Amino acid sequence: MRNGAAIQVELLGRARVLLSEEPPRQLERKAAALVTYLALEGATQRRRLAGLLWPGTSERKARGNLRQLLHRLREKLGDHGIEGDDPVWLCDGLLVDAVALRKVVLTGEYSRLSSFTGELLAGFSFEDCSELNEWLRHQRGYFRDMRFRAAEEQALQLEKEGQFGTAMDAARRLLNLEPTSESAWRMVMRLHLHQGDRSAALKAYHACKKLLERELGVQPSFQTQELARSAEQPSFPERAPPKTDVSELSLSVLSPPELIGREREWALLKESWAGNQPVYIFGEAGIGKTRLVTDFCNAQGSWLLVSARPSDPSFPYATCARMIQLLLEVTSAHALERRVLQELSRLSPMRGVEVRSPPSSPEEKLRLSEAFAQLLSLLGHEMDAMVLDDAHHCDPASFELYLRAQDLLDQNASSRRPRIITCFRTFELPPPFGELLHRYVEAGFARKLLLEPLPPDMMAPLLSSLAVPELESLAEDMASYTGGNPLFIVETVKSLVETRHISKLALTYLPPPLRVVLILEQQFRRLSPDALRLARLIAIAGTAFRPRHASRILDLSLEQLAMPWKELERARLLSGTSFTSGLARGLVIETMPPGVRDGVIQYILFLLRQER
């Protein structure tokens, strides 16, 4: 194989390597699994890979097997395939279709979706590698769902642009992917209505109803029935021109011009800024942590933003290595003593400085902390603040170093230091770190700021600031639908404006925005099985929900029911017996197997009849 030749790896469908001017090379089972894991998870330690691929085998033998497999793969992929010794990773120049599909979805290039076909590692089974098998099962589900959501977004985009015929083709492709998907059937119905064909919309509804009864033995959901009822009324917007010019989304919709409802938080930040006291900001995904910090720091002076990444926990000191590299770039690092630079080189190599290995002994860790504290002090002479965002992704070694350096700055009253603000997602911080931060706050070394959803009375001012007059009448419904989460609000508004359906009715039938779905699905995955079962039951029962019914249906005593209930409340999915947002409730119902959903409904009705 010639070095530099384009190398493509197909993991969707048959696993094979495509080389320029050479026949395709098939990947055997474990080689395909190894490439897939590195492609989707990134750099990985050899010990982890050996354990996944050869469970139950001695570590020495598993590592030997891995060494041979890597050798064969390097022969097959050439010099531009696999890099690193420990960890190992795929070269950036390797073209992997599964990675490309993920990028297409994230960047919204939906027109390229049709070029990706086949299931991830189709035809391969890994029942002899239980952990790998479970990982692959999850990834296959993720890719299936991602494809469907992306195809749905593509159809919505075409609908927004008024290309109803092409959007109908996309909607029918959705039905080919998932024939029993009610969201796809609703899209078909809605597109018929756009074209003024109420009869076709109702025919689609009855076809959907017949299919669900035949395949799953259930009735269409409330949202589908509601859309069918609207098809029988003259209220659905057919070809009427939109009230708002949405040829392009305005900047006010893409990014609200004003920070609404954060006056208390702003005042606390200002007070902490004046006293140079570190601040820990907690909040759920989409609650507006980054927006608050960005607006506040921009108003105060110069600042540096560093972000932890989801892959950081796999690599000791990954977060701090990135932080040190940025600090060296923006400060006058040459002013530091050579011994300080040598300690920093343990994490961030520098030209002309002897590179040392990462710290292992307590003495080495202390010297590195002292050097890091001096670098932070140097930043304090050149910038007003540093923000560490997404700190819940911080690796343990970095987290310890980060806090220890701040301790050293606190102990040295004469040192100049930047203001430090750290942002975390609520409930995603490992417990030991949370306990440590709690002690810092209790001792008065730092301030804690918990960002809550926007209260209902802030919804009208926020919608008013978006410069779309039709939205203002939806304030109450929007508050209930989004639960006051700013990102949920903005994404929902974008969906309403893009599809030219700015009405209360649209909130009942438009599919939830993809970004919101991804956040909520991540929350659902963190729930225990009992909490997820309880969430489904409450979502289906609605106002008819009773704890005693949950006790019988879930086979849990009322005392046992308290734990999953508290879990849902801690996750801010539930408040009392109601969901905190209509989006969360709708997604719970939408992702529930229709047969199970209908069975639960029938059982609830049976219990209610018994009580009469």
C-alpha cells in the first residue's frame, strides 16, 4: 500500500477497508470491533481494549492478543491508520463512515444522509464479550435513533422551505425506517394539510390507526388524534402566508438579545467578583450557565475560557494539560522561573524545556500544584478572570490539581490572582467532587450559585425580546411546555418560526427539537429502572395518576416508591405528580413501546373502574 493514499473504513453494513486502486479488504470480527471502538470513543488505553475484547483471559494473554491484532491492523491500514502506543487512537486522516454520519447529523447536512446505509457492524455478534456486546447494542440503538431524528429534521427543513412534495418523499422514507412511528405519520398528515388536501390527511390518519391496531394492538396517541381532529376543522394553516417573515431566522431568535430573569444571579456574581471569591455555578443542561457567565465576564473585563471535554475522564490530567497550554499562550510565560516551566512540562511540553513525566509521588504533585498556582497568578496580572466550563467532564487528577492550586493562591495573600468561575451540570459531578466543593463553600472559600429554570412570569418578557409578535400570546403555554429551560425555549421557538406554525396547537403535534431530544434522552439514560418505569406511568396517566395505582402496577410498596420518586424530582423531571415540562412528558410517551403504553392505559382504566 502506498503511504498517503486515501483510506476509508466502512463500519455501517459490512466492515471493510477501502483503498485507492485496490480491492476492498474485509475486517475480521475483533479487528472491526477495535476500529469501531476507537472511532467512536477516541484514544483508549491498551488495558481497556484488552479487557473488552478478551474478557476472562489473563491480562498478559489478552495484551498479547491485542498486540498481534494491532500489528495486523497496522499492516492493513498502513502508516496512516492507528497511532500511539498506550493509549492508541485512529489517525485523523482515516475516513470512517460512522464518524462521518455523526458529523453530518451534528452539522445538519441532511442532504447527505442517503449515502449512509447499513447497521453498525452488521452481521457481527459479540456474545462472548459481554461488556463489548452491551456497548455495541447501545451504539446500534443510538445510530438508528440518530438516523431517524436526522431524517425527521430534514423533512421538517423541507417543510419549512415550502417544498411540500420533497418533504412528503422524506416523510415516507421515515415510515420506511419505522412504519409504526406516529411522528412520521403526523408529518405525512400535516404535509397533506399544507397542500390543502384534508381528505388525504384523514386517509393517512386512518391508515396509521389501522396499522397500529394490526401490528401493536393499540390506538393512536393523543397528539395524533388531535391532529386528525384539526384536519376536520378549518383552523389548520394550509397555504396561508406566514404572519412573520421567516426566510431567515433573525438573530434575536437564534440568540435572545437580553439576559432575562437572571438579576439575582448577576448580583451574586458581581459581589463575588468584587471580593475575588471563586464561584461554582450549577445548573442542568440548557439552563444558561455559559450565557450568564459570558455576558457577565464581557461586562466586567478580560477573561479566558477553558472547557473540559467528555473524553477527559479517560486520561489523567487531560483538562489541566489543555488549561496550561492555553495559559502559556496568553501569558508572558518567559517570566516564570525555569524550574516552574519544567514542572509544567509534565503536562504541557514546551520547546527548549526538558520534558518530565506526569507526577506520581505526593512530592511531585505538590511541586506541580505550586507551579500551576504561579501560572494562574501570572494570568492575574494580564486578565481579570478565568472560566472553566463543563467542569463535570474534568478528569479526577485535573480536578484535584485545579483545586489545590487555588488553595495555594488563597494561602499566599500577596499573590495576584484572576477571578475563577467554574460551571458544572447538576447531578453529573462525581459524588467525591461534589462533597469536596460543598466543604469549600461551607468554609467560605467559594460561593455556590444554582441556576434554576426561568419562572413563568419571565416567559412573556423573554418572548417579547425575540421580536416575533405572534409568540407573546403563547407565554403561558410555552412555560408549561419547556419548563422554563432557556435552551428548550429557544429551540422550540426556532421550530415554530421555521415551520411557520406559531400557535398553541403546534406545540401538540410538532416533533421536539433534536437538541432538546438529545439532552432529555441523556437524562433518561441516567435514571434507574424503577425511576424510568415510574416516569412512564406518570406520563401516561396524566391527571389520573394516583400513587396507590403506581404501587400496584410497578409492584412496589409506597415506601419503596419514594426512592424513584425522589430520583425524578432530583433530576428535575418531576415536580410532585407532574412533569416539569411538556417536552419531557411527550418524549417519555413517544419513546415508550406502544404495546406497553396501551397495556398500562388499560390497567389504569381497570383500577379506576374498580374504585367506582
